[in-house]
Amino acid sequence: MPAHAAMMSPTALIADDEPLLADYLKTKLALLWPELEIVAQARNGPEAAAALREYEPDVAFLDIKMPGMSGLEVARSAEGCHCVFVTAFDQYAVEAFERDAIDYLLKPFSDERLKRAVDKLRDKLASRQQPSPNGALLDTLRAALGNGHPALAGNHRLTWIRAGQGNEVKLIAVDDVCYFHAADKYTTVLTRDGEYLIRTSLKELLEQLDADQFWQVHRATLVNVRDIAEASRDFTGKVTLSLKSRPEKVSVSRAYAHLFKQM
């Protein structure tokens, strides 16, 4: 990254072999992240790799399947660049995660989903521009801790979850989780698209999740606050949550009802 980059607007590369989709992403980014400068658009892997070397962008939005080189291959040369994969194929999520992807967007994505990716990128860039006096030591410690738990981000918060569904293992972005519900030895991860099982306890999840985003509302339930559509209270004082992405209601125990006094 150039030494003066921190003083300038953030820069990005968009690589997609479908020009209309690349233009669509560029238009959406202009609305959600006006200060972001798109320095290059590439239609294939080699063009994307060359643009990374020439422009050294802060961010790269990479399609997975492109002529010449895949987005995953391009990412190998994206040193110092934060990569977001934008693809119609979900089977490459684990490999993308192993390449330290900031996010993995499945086409077609919503404005809300893209905004969450943009927020992650902004946080990453902001933290990179605020070094501490012991920055080198902290970076070494973070790298060591991160190697022990690849699902943790630089601030040690959980960002991805590996969950089982039948005989498959699926990688789920924490932002896509509507709520967690614990039963017996398992915890169910509920998203807009389905339900998955993990062996992680709610206590362990609470230690790794963003406390501002995930609230415990019951002894066995953690809810993503961003997915709450409405909190209703009946004549007995019992609070029930309606979600944006799931049809079922979520009960709030009396011990946590105070969280929703203003809702």
C-alpha cells in the first residue's frame, strides 16, 4: 500500500466478467460508500491481477469464476488488499474464508447485505489507519491468536461459523444469523435460508460475538438485534419478538424484558 494512501480516499478494484454486474455493483457502492474511488474494473483474472499490481487498491471486489484466473487465484496476489468475493456460487466460501476474505456475497445480494460488507471494510480500513505505539507487537499477537482460531477477526470477534447440515459443512457469516437457540448438546443457528447445528455453547458464543449486535433474550436464545422487526408485550408483560428474516416468534424471558422497554 502506498505510504500516502491513509491520507486519501479509499480505493477499490471491481473484477467481474459480466460488465453489467460490475457496473451494478459500482452504482450501488457509489450510493453506500460515496468516498470510495473505483480505480479499475477488470473482466478477467489476469486483468484483475495486473490492476492489483498497478493500482494497489485498498479493497478488491472479486468474482470467483473468471476467464484466465479465478478470483481465488487473484486473491493470492492481493497482499495488503481487503478482498470481498461476489459470486453466484456458494461452494467456494470455505476456501475464500481461508484466504482471509472480509466477506462473501452471493448474487443476487440485497442493498442491506452489501451495506454490511461495506461496514466491515470501513472498520478494517479505519483500524489500519490508527496504529498504536506497540503496533508491531500487537500485530504479532493477533496473528498468533488468529492462527489458533481462523474464524476470529483481528479484534477476536467471531465473524464466520462452520455449521453442519446433513453430511455437509456450511460456512455462515455471523451477520446472516437471525438467532441462536441452544438445546441439549447442540446450538441451532437460524438464518433466513435455513437451520444448522453447531457444538458451540451459548456461553462460548457470548464471549466471541459482538455484544452490541447479539443480545441474550432467554437462557437458551441469542438474537441478532439487526433482525428484530418488532417487540410486542401482552397484558401479562411477556415480550415476544418478530423477526425480519424468520416467520416464527422469539420469546423473551422476564429476566431480559428490560432490554425492550424502549421498543
